[in-house]
Amino acid sequence: MTCEASVSDNIGRRNMAARCWIPLSILGCAFLFLIATMDRFAYPYDEGLILVGATRVLSGDILYRDFYSIYGPGQFYVLAALFKVFGPSVLVERLWDFLVRSCVVLVIYLIVGRAWSRWRALFAAVLTYIWLSYFGNYGYPVFPCLLFSLLSVYCVVPVYDGSRAIAPLLVSGLCVGITILFRHDIGIATALGGALTLGLFHWTQKLATRQKIKVLLRSAAIYTGGIALAVVPPLALLVTAGAAQDMLLDLVLLPAKTYVRMRSLPFPSVIAIARDASHGKLGSLDQLAIYLPIVAVLLGVIAASALGGNQRSATSADEQALISQRRWILVQLSVFSLLFFFKGWVRVSLIHMALSIVPALVIMITWELRARAAKILFGVGIVCLLLISLQPMRTAFWQFEKNWIWAAQSSGVFGIARSDSGTCFPPAGLERLRCFHIPRDREAAIRYVQEHTAENESIFVGLTRHDKTFCNDILFYFLSKRPSVTKWHEFDPGVQTTVEIQTEMVGELEMRRPRYAVLSSEWDNIQEPNESSRGSGVTILDQFIHANYFIVAAFGPIKILEHRPN
């Protein structure tokens, strides 16, 4: 008896170790992979707006009231807290981003491993972190949204097992609420998707109608309570700080008025991609991932319907619970993928479809049915999945090779070389850029501004023309350690190109009189198939700058202007 107990204890300890160490290994490997395959270029707009927003929060500014943004407060305030502890730098932001993406991989592994198998979970994890590396767009608040939306699925799985505990629903709702704090539009879509799945689940249970309604109302109350627990306190603080009207403008009114017209992009041509592939050009196959959610949702719905029949014919309670898990996970992932697909419908690109593509990958790996024809179709689907993942794999290998060469050079990690080499020990003034690089022209312009202004002296960073805008160099503020003189540091077509906003910006410039303005022509000639390619005809800001500033230095596409003496 003692011997048997000892053997049982040893087996239990080994199983516990496997349950702990394998997920931790998945997390660690994903984190290291993302670091090893990252692009070390610091991006001026998308990454810059997150970095500058976080530093503005750190300096005491209130989001929406003091600076414009179309994103929720989550990413800015988390990064501001990290900057408070570790100091502002691109490196801190990237490590936070990699941690979030690694946790996405971990949650996917846990979901698939719980309801299917460990090997299928490993395959899903590996494919996910290859794509997460390929998406780029570091600091993008979409990835925390992806994490917490998937975490909401993982937390609610016990409900699909028949649990009536409060905790799964409450925590799932809490995750949805956190998603709303990072991106309100994605969070609302997640809340609707979760509520719809829960409603369908409860309605399909073998209960009397009155009992179904009672259970539905109970679940809705707990789920909504979890969402409110996360959303209400930060929202109340923003309203108390006087940001309510600006928040409505930034998050609802301006995007509704301008986003579709100014940022829309067409779907890629499947015929053109197939033609390229037939000529041996496989580099564009990755674009087919944009259409992957359509296929995955269809397969997910078919598989979930078939699993419903399997569940009814199952003989044991354990088998029924497992089938129920698989069925409703597929339903919820399909609903999420579909809603996120519609969210990315306007500006169609891989990064804007990332939210939809990742759940679609999981569905494609887990949807297999018992029928022989379905198994063959499943195999074909996996082959197609690997084909469209070829370019992400090649890019990951190329980035790894590039970073390995950089790290091996004496001027890389430990050298004290020029900052344009990406050294982790850059010259004084460029400490925020450590381990990353920017173009030499931008670096020279930053050095000039730093030499002619005091730290924390406000500047204006704009464009050579403001009647037409694609984006602007927001990162300049962050790397130069010079705050924006205007609330409108982030430029969006249809916003800063209007009479109302340009008049407000001119008022800020007149009142605060920054000594230097930095203007770039880098994006003047970018033409997209939408209304951002046309000028608005509003030149109020340009006229003011030309009347009050004169050029004192030029670095490639960047011009430094100084305020004219009175």
C-alpha cells in the first residue's frame, strides 16, 4: 500500500510539473522568439503615438482632455506606469508588447490543450507566434485586446462544462471590460460576441423556458457586472477630470465622420495572388490570410453543429463535457473572428485583420470532424495554412539572422558606436532609442533641436503641408524629449486638415509661441485609394507657420524652422 501510494504521488508530481512547466516554457519561448525576430526600426507614427501618449500621461496630461487619441486609455496608462518604474524608452514599450503577445500564445495553448490535445495546442502556439511576429506594429493596442478577448473565452469554459459558479462569468466579463479600456470598439464587439455565445449556450440547454430565462438573466447580470467592474471606475475618473466631451469627440464623432472616407483600403485580389503563385511568386500568399476568417468561421459553424449531435449521442458525462467544451469554444471563436473581421473591413490589411486572423488560425487547427471526407479536408486546410504562413516564416528567419549579426558585432549590444547602428549605448540625448535605430536625417534633426532648446521645452512637429495628411513623425517628440505644443500631436486625415482643428492649433501656437517647428515632407506624395489622397484646401496652419517661422536647418525631408523675432 505504501509503495502504491508512493508511485501514485510521484506520478501526480510529474503531471503537476508538466502542467506548470510546459505552459511556462511556451510563454518563455514565445517571448524569446518575438525578441529574436523583431524589427529594430522605431516607427514614427503608429509606435510614436503610443510612446508620446504614455509620456504625456506620465507628465500629468489627461487623455482626451489634454491630447487627442482614437484609442482607449489602457495602453497609455499601462506604459506610463512602466515608464515611471523603468524610465521612458522604446525598449520598455517593446518588451511590454512582447509580453502581451507571448501571453496571447499561452492562452491559445491553454484553450486548445484543455479541450483538444497537447500536440495540437503546441502546433497552434507555434503558428500563432510566427504570425504575431510578422504583424509588427509594436505597441498597437489591438494586441492587448486580442489577449483579453481570448482570456475571456478561457475563463468562461467552466460554464460550458455545466458550472454554475459566479467566478467564471465574472472574470470573463472583467476581461471584456479590460478589452474595452484598450479599444472601445473592439471591446464592445467582444462583449456582444461573448453575450451572444452565452445566450445560445443557455438557450440550447434542456430546461423549461422559464428556467432558461432565469439562467440567462443570472448569467447576463454577472457577465455585465464583470464588464462594469473594469470600465466604470476609469470612465468615472475621466469624466470627473473633465474629459467627457473630448472623449465623445475623439472616440465617436470624429471617427464616424472621417475614418471610412479617409482610411478605407480595398480587399486584395485573389486572382492576382493566384496568378503570382502560378508563376512561382509565393511572397503574396500571406495576403490570403485576410480571407482566412471567412473560411474558418464557416468551418467552425459546421463543426459546432456536428459536435452538437455528437454530444447528444455521448454516453458518459465526461465525454459530454468535453464535447460541450469543444463545441462552444468553436462557437465563441467563430463569433469573435466574424465580428473582428467586420471591424477590419474598412482598412483592409493584415495588421487590421490580425484580431480576426488569430482566432481563425485556432479554428482551422481544431475543427476536425469524424467523417473521412472531413479528415481529408482538414489535412488540405492545414497544408493551405502552412502555405500562407511561408512568408511570415521567411520574414522571421530573415529578421533573426539580421538581429544575430547585429548582436554579434562589437558595435551592437555592447559597443559605444553611432546610434544609427542601433547600439544599446547611444550618445547622450538619445537614451530612449537604445537598441533601436532611425534614419540618419531624423537623428540629425533631433540632435539639432536638442542643442538649441532646453529639455522639456515645447516644440511643434508637423508637415510641409497640412491640407493633406497621411501621418506625421510623432516619435520625434518622444526621442527628442521635447513635448508637443499642441493637443493635436497625432495627425489624421479629415481631422487636422479641417478649418476647426487648424484654427485651434494656430491658437495654441500663438499662445505658447514655441521657438522651433519641425516640418517633414516624407509622406507628402503617399497616395491611397481613398479621400486622404486629396487636399482639403484648408491652409490656415500653413499660412501661420510661413508667416511666423523661417528655415534654419534641413536634414533630408526634414526642415527645422525658428520663430521670427518680434
